Amino acid sequence: MAYQVIARKYRPRRFSDVVGQDHVSQTLARAIEQRRIAHAYLFVGPRGTGKTTLARIFAKCLNCTGGPKADFPDDDPRVQEITEGRSLDVLEIDGASNRGIEEIRELRETVKYAPASSRFKIYIIDEVHMLTKEAFNALLKTLEEPPEHVKFMFATTEPEKVLPTILSRCQRFDLRRIPATLMIQHLAEIARLENVQIDSAALHAIARGSEGCMRDAESTLDQLISFCGEKIAEDDVLSMFGLAARAQLLGVARGILAGETETVLREFNALANSGKDLGRFLGDLLNHFRNLLLFQLCHGDLRLLEVSEAEAAALREQATLIQSAGLTRILDVLTDCESRFRDVASRKILVEVALLKAIEVRNAISIDSVLTKLRELQAASGSGSSAPAAAPKPLAPETTTVRPAALATSHAAPTISTTPVPAATLQERAPAMQSVAPSVQPIAASEIPGLQKLWERVVAAVGLASPFARTFLQYAQPVGFNRNTLTVSVDPDHFDLVDNPKNRGLIQTALAEAGIAGADAKFIAGQPISKPEPQPEPAPVFSSPAPAAPVAAAKPAAVAPAALEKEDFKNDPLIRQALEMFKGQIVAVQKT
């Protein structure tokens, strides 16, 4: 008799033999017992998980002697016919090679005929998603209302390619990947029946390399028996799959968590030089850190993880070396590396850089934590001071008009209006005001005793149009107003951020609204300036106009908060550098 591979020799023959798909086998068995047998079934799942096998077992249950019944004898002639693939009433069709409308038309003609010797005529279509749209449409009517003696069973790995009209006419069963523990038990039983000695580490390596596919695992075991004979070790499996040894993988992971850069690079270089699959190594490392994160979040509960005893011990040890936030950052780095792995030429360098980044980010502090700490420090320093810090005084809403005393008798003094100006008005008038001819004579600094007060009002007005500019201008101070030019001293660290045409235009517009049209602004770098402490309101230095009849105090006008635009922040050099450094983006801008 010809040799039969392990995957076919030990293929499940009844529902009790199926590994890892109890939810499907039990449902079908109970449906048979209750005589609730539908006319169409769809089995969905990854390759090698038992889709076609379950369809054949179900066909045996339906067409066995005295059926339908879930428990049938193996020596039943009709069951043997189905097992050997020679039953006239169970037709297996390959959807990839019979995908056209002509094949479906032929199928529609054959369903009319009664089964030859069995109770049902059963059509098993594998890879049904390969059928064309026209073929699906031709099958619709027959699939919805087939003859009583016809049953359809479909199998596919890509259900999203099956028409919704087909899916709605079938009972769908989703098969899942087989857990590693069940796969190891099944492979150990096969090895025992084949008189092969295989250690536990080798079985774990086979299960890890098969990724939940039983057929791949059985094919690998068959190949290992041919290569190694009657004794199989872990190294044989690792060399076949190109996998890294579990001890090496755990060593690299521990080196990352401990910050041992040299150890990590040496271990990885040894793996790369020995011909290991770097893609599989990256995937295994990701899976390990994922298991470590779940181990921490679930407080050491191993029921959610498929790990061996050695891996469980490593998880307990490494869980004490890092916090969950650090593990999340490491997973982000490795995931990004995996997504770019197929598109780069120097894959070894890419993985090396990812390992170095993982070491760096393990103890990194998030920006939110830094901001929170800064707020706490600011609050602590504010509460410890002798006088509470006062908020910057907004632009005065009064509509009073004042004139400098020194100019009242010499020449026409400029009118300084303190009426608040909307932000939109400032932005619209800024370009125009830069080209307006001076309407007043140059004013010396000595002629305006209230220069600091004027500057505070200018900063408040500019802040309505650009909160970002106000952040730095409130740390500046005016040093003179000569030849119609307002000279402002700023911190050297802020000079490049403040000295630009946009800010000068906003200041010119604010001065014009205050009654000093045509004035210019000039910035100079001075000594670092601390934020001015709030001072008591000084006595008025401006002479008031002639007495007039008392009038009711004007009600302060409500100043609408200015909308904060992302563009004001995104174009700033420091913020742009921060975005590049942290790989971030501006999501929202909030006024504080």
C-alpha cells in the first residue's frame, strides 16, 4: 500500500476526533439529533483548521446506514465510500477550477436527479469565494429552494468575497485557530502512534511555527520524522522553521527591559548570522511583550495566555521590571517596525534600530505626565508665595478718552481709545495699517508717562488676535517711544519667535486703535525678563478734560473670546520641532 502522509492518515473521522472546534461539532451533532438539518451550510476559517473535514463528517452522518445520526460505525460501507472519496452521492467540487457560470448551470441540472444509493445528494464546494459573480447569481435560486434530497456545504477562507445573498441563505460556522495546548497534545499522540520520541520544547516550537493550523503542524511533524528519524529535538524544529530558540527570545526581551544594549545587539546579531527568519523573530517578540502586558493587566492570570511553564516563569520575572505604560510604548515601536518590514531593503538594520528605540522608550515619560507635573509645581509655588498671583488684567472696557498732559498745550495730542477691538478687526486692519501715513507728530518717550500702561493694553489687544503672540509679549517690556517707533525689549530666547512681520503688524494695529496711528514697533534682545508681578493701580497721570455733567457709567462691553487657530501654532519653529521629535500632531488648541 502507498505511503499516506500524517495529515491524511490521522484525519478526523467523526466529530469527537476534531480538535479545537467543539462549538461547531456539537452544534451539528445536536442538529442531527433534533432533525433540524438545514439545506445549506458555510464553514469559514483559516487554512488547516478543519473546514472540509467537518463537511465530510457531516456528510457521513447524513448518509450513513440508518442515518442521519451523529454516531456511526467506521465499517459502514457508505461511510467508507465517503472517506475514500468514491461516493456517487457526495460530490466534492473545487471552487477555484469550477468557478464559471457553465459549471454552475451543469450543477443545477444534476440536482434534479435523486441520489443513487444514499438518502441525500450532497455538494461540498471548497474555496467557494472563487466563484464568479455570475456563477453566484446562477446558484441563488437553487440554493434557496433546492430539492429535499439535496444539501449544500461550502468552505472558504475569505467570507468577505462571498455575495451577501449567498451568505443569507446558509447557516454559517466560524472555525478558529487551534490553541497551542490542544495542538501539542494531538501531535504528542501522533508521535506516540508513530513510535517517535520528541521532546516538549520541540512540540512547542512546532505549535508556535504552525500559527494555529493543524495541517501545517502535521506536515511539519511528517517532515521532521523523515529528516531526524525516531528522535526529534528542538534545534531540528528551529532550523526548519527559521525560528529563534525560546531562550534566545526571552534573553532579548529581558535585555530590552533591563536596558542592556550590548546584550540585545549581541543576541540579535547571533540570530541574524545563524539565518533565522527576522520577520518571525519580530512577530515572536511582539507576541511575548503582548503576553507580558496581559499578564500585568490580569494580575498574573495565565488562563488568557498560551504559554509553557518556562515562559510563565519568565513572565513573572519580567513583569517586575517595567510598568504597563512602558510595555505599550515598546509594542508601538515593534508594531511600527513590523509594518515597515516588507518595504525596506536592509531589514536587519531596521530591526536593530527598532530594538534600540524599544530600549529608549521603556522609561520615557508621556507629555501628559510632564504637563501634569508642571501644573502641580506651579500650583505649589503659587500657594507658597506671600501674595496670590493675579491674572493678567484684560483690556479695559471703558470708553473714556484721555490726552497726555504734556501734549495738551503744545500741539494736537493723539487720542488714546481703550475701547476693546475684536480679534477679526485687528487681523483685517493689520496689513492696511502698515501702509497708512503717520497722522500725528513723533512722540518722545518722555511725553507719555503711561507707556507701561499703554503696553499692557497693546498686549491685551494683540492677545485677542493671536494668543500665541501674547504668550511671549507678556514677558516683554517697552523701553522707549522715539521717532514714532515703539521699542520693546524681549528675552533673547524669545527673540526669533517674536520678531516677525505678523507680530509687528498686530502691534501697529493695536496702537492705531489706541489713537497712535502710523507708529512702528521695534524689538531688541535684552536681559531675560521675568513675568511682571501685578502692581497696584497707579494714580492717573493724564489730565482729564473739562468738567462735564455726570453721566451714567457705561456698561462694559462683552468681549467674545477669540478663536484659536492651529495655523498660529503649527508654523512656530519650536512647536514644529516638538512635533517632529515626538511624532505628534496638533489635535486641538485650548486657551488657558
